[in-house]
Amino acid sequence: MKFTDGYWMVREGMHPLHPAEAYDIWSADDAMTVYAPTSRITKRGDTLNRPVITVTYSSPMPDVIRVRIEHHQGGLDAGPSFELLGEDRVPVEIALEDARGVLTSGGLSVHVHRGPAWRVDFVADGRVLTSSLHKGIGVVDADDGTHYVHEQLSLGVGELVYGLGERFGAFVKNGQSVDVWNADGGTSSEQAYKNVPFYLTTGGYGVFVNQPELVSFEVGSELTSRTQFSVEGQSLEYFVIHGPDPKEILRRYTALTGRPARVPRWSHGLWMSTSFTTDYDEKTVNDFVQGMEDREVPLSVVHFDCFWMRELNWVDFEWDPRTFPDPDGMLERLKERGLRVCVWINPYVAQRSPLFAEGAERGYLVKRADGSVWQWDRWQAGMGLVDFTNPEATAWFTGHLDRLLGMGVDAFKTDFGERIPTDVVWHDGSDPARMHNYYAYLYNKAVFDLLVERRGEGEAVVFARSATAGGQQFPVHWGGDCWSTYEAMAESLRGGLSLSMSGFGYWSHDIGGFEGTPDPTVFKRWTAFGLLSSHSRLHGSDSYRVPWAFDTEAVDLMRKFTRLKLALMPYLARVADEAHTDGLPMMRPMVLEFPGDRGAATVDTQYMLGDALLVAPVFSPDGTAEYYVPEGTWTHLETGAQVTGPRWVREQHAVDSLPLMVRPGSVVPMGARDDVPDYDYADGVLLRVVEPADGTSTDVLVPRGGDSAGEPPARFTVRRSGGSVEVVADGAPGRWGVAVVADGAPWPVVWVGDGARSVTALPDLP
């Protein structure tokens, strides 16, 4: 939201006030508080009829500083509030000097200057990261009776901004106006399903606005040298998070708001959906499963979309007896084939559903101010909305899901949760404006907590569309409704990259697109992209996405890339674990891995899959691929072709190929199996060692899986010395091997048997 008319004037109907000076600074209870009048006080009479802004600085953890700006402090806080982890305040160092007040937390300090103009600097490593300058803080009265609070933090020359949730426009947010407000707008608009009031910059810091309601961001779009964020009300709270690099910022942000849960290994396999409005029954599902088996395409999960329930009844959690007369038997038969099962749900209850009257009678549905049930006809006729602020309503909703788990369901696609009204009354008295975004958190948390309770930690997974800050704890999230075009494929990737810079560790999308039927070539190109994502799902709107619906070549590509992903599981399992332990995404924007490379800073048509693999999807019908390689000699994982950076590369790729480059100095462990996603990754592992530098040593961690899950991971140390590469193993079972590419050439593969602890690879071994 903009409050000014150009640089000099204020917008009509807006009446802002700004701190004129830090008149008084004092400390108490590990906090530093500033009393900031809105005009200079030079004599006693100036203290009369003078609005004052109170700004309090504290810290919830080292290297993070909380800033709370308040005009009038007497308002009521109806909630909800984001659930933050750790202490509310930690001990800090406070120095009240003649020229300034300084609060220090870890390596980050805030300097509040006492001079004749308002200035606050956030300082780390001996330099100013960002500042709140003249007219940076504002409290604004509007002619319509609303009141706003804003902050503006300075942007340095060339400083770039990322994040703010899943956004499908430009990856770099500079110049954009962004409203953090969940909406069901598809992937081709400025709206987003997953809005997160958090951004990070190339300046070495991130900012989390601790407000679950609508937060309006002006990223260099009101003042070109500042990022502004504003909310309606009398107060605003935000956190400045020191890095200095983007990975450390994400580690600290997710330590504050929650790390992604560990997802089951089977979830990384291929998911096949019935699609949405297609005609399907048990025979259709069985034919699809058999079709995948006959064509040797490994399948892990079968997803039943909306029409597993009877039309107009969503949700009643009952299988449609016309199409699925024996759901218990069907699920048992699917399980006998080694498959997992996911079913679609949403948090709405249609008027025709038997659960509507029950929920209305018991007070489980959100109400209007007059006590009536809130209803509308969009999506489902006369639908109501489950009130997850009511513990009994939550237990009622999840109780029906528990019954499905007892039948053999493994996961839920938690669709929707964005169209949350504000003209309602919540059971716990929550502020409706604050509940609009926060509802997605409560909805997905309720479902995920049930799965953890019934399946155990590490076995719970949802396929969620809506989210806000903290929602990364309940994975997985997918990109929503996109068209079946190259352009939609690219905008989906931008959304995923933006989400990954907002604390979310896993991300997926509909292979081939959702709306419409993709051209076969689009489907094939999307197949490679989808199966080199953290999670991979075939899903569409009104047409099937099984590969033989396109052509034989599509089947071959589905088989190839599915098996490639499963063979990469020793590597991907380690990367997935980093999402859980460190808050680092599996699919990483180039800037996250190469923060010092200005050439990587704006790239949004490729990504790093973990720290070692560069993936550049092909977005053109003629197979032209353009991608950026940072410094060093990069090697194609499959072909061995090499390119040296830093530079942009333009190549032609056949439909069964895409740039899949290994970072120089990396070790990529490849598994002995390519038919299932969960197996003992260390047994039979082949270490792909690519262009190790002389004198370097690299530690490689290979998690265990399958029957060996829970055992300590296998550890390998890879050292290069001159013309040889030595590998020392710790805890490696069975057979394992080493394949080296060095000095532009592949060396012979060396395999060792049971019990071998070390091996030396040479370029001239027979």
C-alpha cells in the first residue's frame, strides 16, 4: 500500500506522522525502548498535544532483532499470532551512549541515533546492513477512519530482494507491490496461494514481519531505495535476521518459525492422480496401475482426486458407492502391489453433505455475527467452513480422516484454504482479518498432526496448496492451478523458487500442467522437470496425465526420468534431510548456492537440486536450452559433456535430455536400485566424483533406507592427491564403488566388495 504521491507529496486522504528524534532511550528486561515524538521537542511546551511513537528492540535468538512499533498501546489483541519457537527474549548487550543506544544480539546490533533526525542502523560484521531513516516509520490516519503503521528499510545499490512466499511473477521482487493475502488465483496472476511476510536480500539480512493479517510490501516501488511494509492498526512487529549468506538467513528464519518435517522416503517416488473432472472408477485406477507396471514405470503413490466422493457432497469423507463399491478391498489390493494411497480433501462442507447439518448444530462451522452459519455457493453449493479455532471441530474433522487412515489411506491432498471470509465470527474470538491467511496454517497443522500421531514422525506427508509463515512445517506443498504451456511451466518454477526462499523445503507441481491438455512435447519437457523436483505428481483437470495418453516416446521418457530419480535417492535423501535439519530447500535458486556470483543473482529458469546438481528445464519446442553455469568446469551427469563457467550456455537438447550438470568438486552417490524410492541407499552405492581439485577432501553422507532405515548413515571421505583419488569408508555395507571424472576425462570405475574400507582410483587402471 502506498501512502505518498511521488517523493514530495502525501496521497489524498492520508495523514502520516513520523518519528522526529529518539527523545528518550532506556533499557529493561533485555529490551531497549525508544520514545520518539513526531516533532522535535525543544522546550517543555512541546511535550503537549504531541503524538509519540514507541519503538522497542529485543531479541528472540542470537543474530535476530525484534522491532515493535506502537502508536496507541491500549488495543486488544484477539489473535491469532504466528507460533514462534524458542524464547520470547534472550539476553542481549545494551549500551546507552551519549550519541546513541545500541542493542547487540550475537553478531547483529541495532544502533538508534540520538541526533536531530531519526536514524536507526542494523549493523553486522562492521557494516550497516539496512537502516530506518527519515520518514521510515510512519503512523497514518486515513479519512475513512482506518489507521496504518509502516516501516521502510533502506536498500543499497544493486541490492536484490527475494521471497514473500510463492509468487509467480519475477523472481527478484525489486520494483514490485506485493500484498500478502492468500487467494485462489491460479499461477498466472499476482495473487498467490502461499503468502509469507518474509524476504531476504543480497545485503546479508532477512526481514520477517510478524503479522498474520494483510501485510502490504512496496519493494523499491514507493521509494526506489527502500522496502516498505505496512499493516492496518496501531502496531507493527518485525524481525531483522542476520546472515550473512542466504543459507544462514534461512537457517535462522526457520529456527524461529519452524523447520520442515522429515517426509517419508516413499513420497519422493512418482505420484499418479486420477485427475480432477475425468471419468474414473476402480477399473480406471487399476488399468492405470497395470499400465504403469506393464510399461515398467515405477509407481509409488495413487492419488484419488475430488470425485472419490459423490458430487455436491464435498466433503463427507464417504467413497462414492457408484464408482468405488468396495473401497476397503480396493485399498487393500493397491497396498498388496506396494502402493501408497492419497485422497483429496478440503476444509469446506457442502450443504448437501450429511456433515453440514451436524457441523452447524454443534457449532463446528464458522458463523456470521448474527449467529447463522457463514455460507456461499462458490465451489460447492451452500458450503460452510470448518472452524479450526474450535478444538471440538478440529477433532470432528480429523476423526473422519482417522477413519480413512484405518481403511488404508496414507496421505491427504489438503486442497484449498485460501478463500477465507473476513465478515465472520470465530469460535475463539480471533480477529477475522488475521485469520484469513492463518487459516491455512491451522488447517494443514490439524491434518498433519493426525498423520504424525497415526503414522509416526517421518511418515506423515500432505499435498497442500495454501500456506503462510510456519506452514513449511507441514510438507509437501504444490504450485496450484497452472496451464499446460511452456509459459505456465516457467511461472510454476518461479513460484517454487520464490517459495524456497521463504523457508519451504519441499515443493511440487502438476507434471504437464493442470488446466487444458498439454501438447505432447510440453508434457515430455515437463516430465523431466517434474521428476527432477523434490516431489513428482501426474495430475490434470479434465484429461488424464498417464504417459501413454500422449505417445510411446512419452512413456519412454517417464520411465527414464522416474528411474533416474530413484537411482539418485542416496543423494536426494541427504538433501531432503537438510531441509528438515537446516531449513534449506531441496530445490535451490542459483543465488542460494552462489551468493557472491552476480551472474546467478537473477536467474529464475533453472535451479540447483541440492548443492551438487544444476537442473535447467527446457522451455522451448525446438529444444533450445539457455542456462547459466557459475565458475568452474561442470559435467553433464549422464553424457559426461563439460562446460566451463562463469558464462551463459546455449544448447540444443533432444526431447529425452536437458542440462543436468554436476558442480565441480562434487560427489553424487548413485543407488543400486531404480525401481523403488526406499531402499538401503548405501548398499551397492556408486560415488560419482566429479572434477575434484588437487589437495581437497570431501565428506559424503549416504543415509540408510529400506530394511536398514534407522541405522547410522554410511560416511565416505574422498581425497584427491595429484593423479589419484582415495576414498575411505566408514560404515559402508556390501559392495560399493567409485567413478571419477577428472581433468576432463572419465577414469575407470572401481568396485570393492564387502568389508572394504578404502580404495584408490587412478586414471589408467584396467
